[in-house]
Amino acid sequence: MISLLKIMLLLALVAGVLYLMYLIYRYCERTMVTLIHICGVSAIVFVFGIFFFIFREGAPFLLKDFDFGGFFLSDKWYPTSEENPRFGILALVAGTGSVTVLAMLFAVPFGLGTAVFISEFCGRKTKEALKILVEFLAAVPSVVWGFIGMMVMNPLIIKLADAPVGLNVLNAGIVVGLMAVPVIVSIAEDAIRAVPDEYRAAAEALGATRWQVVRKVIFPAAKSGLLAAVLLGVGRAVGETMAVLMATGQSINIPFDGNAPFFHPLQSVQTLTATIAAELGEAPSGGHHYQALFTLGIVLFAITFAINLVADLIVKGIRKGK
Amino acid sequence: MIANPKILVSDLSVSYGRKQVLKDVSLYVPRNSIFAIIGPATSGKTTLLKCINRTLEITPGARSTGCVHIDGEDVAKMRDVYELRRRIGMVFPLPVGLPLSVYDNVAYAPRMAGGWGRAELDELVERCLRQAALWDEVKDRLKTLGTMLSGGQQQRLTIARALSHQPEILCLDEFSIAIDPVTTMRIEDVLLELRKDMTILLVTNLVQQARRLADVTCFLNKGELVQVDRTELIFSDQPGNQVTHDYVHGVFG
Amino acid sequence: MSPLQPSSAPAPAPAPVAPTDPSALFTATDRTRRKLLTQRIAGIVFGAMAAAILLPLLVILGYIFVRALPALDWGFVTGLPEQGMRAGGIWPALAGTAYLVVFSLLVAAPIGVMAGIYLNEFARDNWFTRAVNLAVVNLAGVPSIVHALFGVGAFVVFAGLGKSILAASLTLAVMTLPVIIVATKEALAAVPRSFREACWNLGASRWQVIRTIVLPNSFGGILTGLILEVCRAAGETAPIMFTGAIVFKAVESGQLLPYNPTDQCMALSYHLHTVATQIPGVPEPMLYATAAVLVGFVLVFNSFAIAMRVRLRAKKKW
């Protein structure tokens, strides 16, 4: 009863506030313009706040006796060791790298193929349906993908590949690949749609078939957009956290060695993102481990920011060229 | 120089980036006259209009020196730029119907300025649409979207909108390119009528239109003012300037 | 040959083609036939690729729902977790997710939309604005775990909010902010500049033009962006793991407002992670049911957004 009363009070409050906001919106031009300026500035502050706070927490680790070789080139990640904590991220980078490469290996061809099919080879109705489907798939939360990796892929891999554990590079690669497909499809589709229809018409008027149009006209014209799509897919794969946390098996390994076949997709690994997600809860605030995790964050930030920046510049380049 | 001109432009120069589009233009526009501006493309005619209602300020990359006075007051020093723009009606060559109903399109400026009753507004909308020779075509569908009218109708809608805030100065930039000749004639008659209440600046590519309507004509070429004089003189066999003569007689341009 | 095959049906003899029939002028040569064949094959191959990648996804999602059915009922949605989460329902997690989404949206939506308006309508085109735009676009692609680090550093530690709903929803808000800004800017930029110029010429101020012309015509696009952001915020796990989510919290069953803003709360996405990885012996249908509720939530909100976009496209105004 009290709860109901509370909710009604809350709703009344919300209605009142909304009405007040409408009045300001409608009649107080000066206030609105000031508000907009404040929000613009505060958004800028937030944006730079992200840089600031991550660097602020990671800075002590980076500035005080930072061992470059021991950080980037060592595979010894023993953050909680009592006498000799070691922070080598090579194995983690290898984990992220192997999962990303495996994911891209099938996400890129299938993603681009799907984009071509959607934009060039199917009817209007199919096109709309597929685009909605892709959009929906892009919105499925990453924890659900991780869950799929654990519950569906895991037994499947154990059965089919006869592996002792199904949580490994292969599993994570497939799951992350599936997650990257919608990103690649939607951006590649945008890029293909940006190719002017006149190009298609001109090629078809010369007697080219659809396939020839795609191969000789669409691909060259949309080249950089497709590249941007692939890059953003890579960015998504590198930054993916929950799915790899649940599907990689969480053990620090480098899945490459000198023995054939040099790459062992059935080994469990741990990625950069998953390391932060798994260990931040246990690392005491302000400690060495905690700072090391923030430094991992800086590395991740730098990688994904660089990837996005390049993709963005490529896309901007296309727009300017038009 | 006559006493008390409506608009006085002195030493006006404008450049977009590195490209100069107006070079030291000085002229005055007499009160209650039709003032035609003719000249080939990219001679700076539209830019001149933009300086008068200060929309040049919001054009990206534009820079200007010199000044424009309206009724002896420097427009650059006016506090309320919206008040200034309300005193000037502008019609640009590309027809733009706002995505509002036809009625709301015409009522837009008065509503934004405020202080209009419903009945007054109805009356105003009808009068403006009549003046723009559009009333007969849209009186039964004032609720349709302005963007759904045909190009010529949208152009006349733009004229009606420019008249809706009862400006002292009306600037028409090639208003007739999307309008058929008969309707153009009707609007031209309205302009001659309106001259009693306002000063009209008419930018036009049709030299004959300038000849029909204008009291004073000025000729711009490549951003420079070539000649400004009474229309009869400009269109006579000896305007006093060879370039003007060649242009109005179709030798170049 | 089987009598079912259409080729075996007695076909009428092909009528002699009249010379005026245009198809007679173009007899297919081997070359064109080969070209048409490659075209057909290309279509099939690309179609197969699309099917190969999209169908399994649908099947998997369908599988989740099928496996969830035994556990999925009203009691599961409104019930409390029991026996160390091996029985009972998910109500506290659902309510917690609602808290986080609403709070984060309350912060991010007004700031994001107005910042988008600022960047698109008010900001001058100079190097600073371009840098900010670039930063905003790129922040939209920064991994969610990095936002989690930011949330810990800024809200939990620096601002002293501790692990709480406030800290978690602020973290979510900052994460969604760049995406909302980008969506708003795109929606605003879709309104042609000529409308704005026409209104400025009529003596309307910038804000008047925004209020009367720009916003009414971009409102749908902005709303679609916001709804998609609700989806994303509801599904995110990493940013709330260390800023406010908790494994278990005792609340009353079906109570609508079980938390205070300074409490830690359960959240659906984090709950799914917990029961799937941390707690042994949770019955499988319950796991699937938790995932199904999460996916169902996303599906419903996405359908809203899509329906809205379709409606908008149908009544385009110019």
C-alpha cells in the first residue's frame, strides 16, 4: 500500500517536473540556450574526463619504475604474487590477438558477403527483413553471447573436436566473430549504398551482370568503406569483454608455439579485457595490481581509439571525396 | 546623393575564404523605389542582399568590411539582429517551403515575433497569399504541407512569407525563375503597388524585368559596381558606360 | 524419368518465333550464358553466406527460448532468488536493471541531446569543435570495460560515491553519452540547412528555429537513438560489475521500488553472468530463462525503435 502511494507520489512529481520543463522549453529561450551551452561544455568535460581519470589511476604505475620490456615483452602475469609480482602482458595480448584474428577470419568474409547480398542481390522486402534482423543481432547483450559460448558452443566443441575443455580460443573466436558480423554488415552495407546508383546503371547499360558490377564497380568504389567496416569489427572484437570472459576459459596461455600447427585454437587463453573484468574486483584500490589493471585499460583504450580513429578518417575521406 | 536614402552601402567588401566577391561597393537606395540589381552570375548580387539583413554573419567562411546603413543607422551596430531581419523581407531563388502547413508557413514570422491575435493572423495570411498570387490555388488546402506544393507554388509561398512580417524593405532575388510568365506579371503588378509602402530591391537576370519595374538600376560585374543610375538611362543607347551597354543589349553575359 | 518432373509433361511444341519478337534478336551465345550462370552462382553464394551466418544465430536464440520454457513463468519474473539462487526468480535483478537504466537515461538523455544540439547547431566550425566531434565519435567505440575503469576511478573512488546505484548509473550514462550525441547530431543534420536559413531570414532566432522546425522534424530520430541506447545500457555488464552491481540483495517480492540510490543492486545482465559462472548447480532451465528475459527485453525495445523508424519513413515531410 505504502509502496503504491510512493509510486503515485513519484509519478506526480515526474509529471510536474516534465510540465515545468515544457514551460521552460516553450517560453524561456534564454534559459534553454544557456542550458544547451552548459550541456555542450559538460559533454566535452565528460569526454576529456575519461582520458583524465583512466590516466590518473594508471599513472603511478606508468611513471614509477615502469619496466617497458617487463610489461610488453614478458608473458609472466603474476599480479598477486607476494614476493615477486610480475606484470607481463604478452600472453594477454596474444590471447586478445588470437581471439580477434580467429573471429575476423570468418566474420570478415561472411560479413562482407552478407552486406553484398543485402544491398545487391535480394529484393526490397528481404532487404528490409535482413536489415532489421542484423540490427536486432547487434543489440543482443554481450553477456548473452558469453552465455551462448558456455552453454551451447562448449559442449559442441567438446563433442566435435574431442577437446578436454570447450572454453578456448576457438569458442571465443566463434562467439566474438558472430558478434562482430552485425557491425561489419551494417557499416559495409552503408558503404555499398553510398556508391552512386549512376555507377551501377552505367555498368549495367554496358551489359555487365550483377556479379560483374559488384566485382568491377562496387568493390573498387566502396573499398575504403569496406575497410572501415572491417576495422570497426576488429575494434569490437578487441574490446569485447563479457563474451570472452565467459568463453575463453580464463587461463593465461600463448596459443602459439614452434610445434606444428603453430597455432592451437583448442587452448584456453585470457584476453586483456577479461583480465581487467576478472581481477579488478580483487585488486585493492590504489595498489600495484590495481594500477597495473588501469594501465591495461590505457593500452586497450589506445588500441581501440587508434582503430576507431583510422576508420573514422577513412569514412570522412569518402564523404569528402563525394 | 539625395537626402535621407533608405539604404546606404559604403565601401562594402566581402570575401569567402580567399575569394573576393564584392569589392568596395558604395551605393544608396532611394526610399519607396524599386531598385534593380543586374549583372552576370557570381557578380556578388546575392551577397549584397545578405549584407543588408546580416545573414552573411551566419554564412560559413564569409568576411566583410565596410558598412550598411538603413535609415541612417549602421546595421552592424544594431543590438537586435532579429528585429533587423524582421524589417526586411527576403526571397531567395531556391523555393523553400517550410515543413509546416501553408497557413503556418505564412504565419511563421508573425508568430515568432509575437503579439498577433487569431483573427488578425487569418487576415494577414490571406492578404499575403493574395499578394503573392497564390491564394486562389491554396485557399482550400491551407493545411497541406508547404513542402508538398509545386516548385512555383513554393516560390510564391516564399514571397508570401517574406511579406508576412510587413517589412520596410523587400529583397527579391530572382523570384520569378520557377514561376510562369502570366503569374510573374501579376506579381510584378503587386510589386508596383507595394512600392508605396516599402522599398524593393530586385535582383534579376532578366534585364527586361528590371527595365519594366525598376526606378533605379545598378549593374554589378565581378564584384565591382559598374554603374548605378536611373533605369531609363541604363537601358538607353548611351548609358555612359560601354560594359553596361554591352550587357543590357546582350552583347555579353 | 519420374512422372512428377515437369520436364516429362507433354509440352506443346514451341511456336515459331515471329521475327518482330525482340527476344529473337538476342540469341544467347555461350558467353552470355556463362555470364548469366556466374551471376546466378554469385547470387546463390552470397545468399548462402548471409544464411550461413544469420540463420544459426536465429536458431541459437530460438534454442535459448525453447530451453527456457520450463522455468519461464510469472513467478520466475516476480519471484525472489532462493536457495542461493538455485531456485526462485529474478525480480531484484529486473528491478535493479530498471533502476540503472532509468537513472542513467535521466542523466545521459538530456545532456546528450542538448550536447548534440550544441555541437550541430551552435558550435562554430573550428579546430576545437572538430576535435571534440572526433573524440565523441571515437569514444562511442571504446570498450565497455574501459568505461568501467573510468567509473571506478571517477565515481566510486574520486567522487566518493562508493559502489552504488548512483555510481553504476553514472558510469552507464557516460558510456551511452557519446552514442546519444552522435545519434542526435545525425537526426538534426538530416533536416536541410535551407529550412534554417529561410527561418533566419524571417527574423527567427536560432533557438526558435530549433524549437519550431528542427526538433519537430528530428524528434523521431532522436527517440529511436535513445531507445536503442536503453537496450544497450540494460544489457551491459562490464561497466556495472565494479561500480554498483551486487551478487545478491534481499528485497521483498514484487516490491516496485526496492532500492535506494545509494544501495548496491542486482542487475539482470550481471545476474546472468553470476549464475552461469559463479554458482554451481543452478538448474539449466533457470539459466536459459534468465538469458531469455534479457534477450526478450532487448527484442521488445528494438521492435519499438524499428517500428518508429518505419513509421517515420512513411510520413516523410519533404
